[in-house]
Amino acid sequence: MLVCEYIVERIDGDYAMLRRTDEKEEGAEPKMVARALLPPETAEGTKLLYEWMQYSIVE
């Protein structure tokens, strides 16, 4: 099971650009994700947890 932590770097229309925070790899490309797959209250700077093929907000 893949478990990842992300931060929303920017929101561009119907898509959000996510950067992994649990990896130390420098220069990794952000991941583009449809906003429909994210919780409705997601905004720039929101921390997200991805597990079981779902995103949830980390408080």
C-alpha cells in the first residue's frame, strides 16, 4: 500500500500541483491532480495524506 504526504503548491483551475514532503529527492517534479479527487476544502498550502487511493487533509 502506497502512503505519501503532499503539500499543495498551487491551484490552477481544475487541477492542483502537489509536492511530496516525505521524500528527500531534490528537484522532483510536482504531481498534477484533478481537484475533484481532493477534499473540497483544499487550498494552496494544504497538507494532504494519500492512502488507499484517497486524499485526506492532515491537520
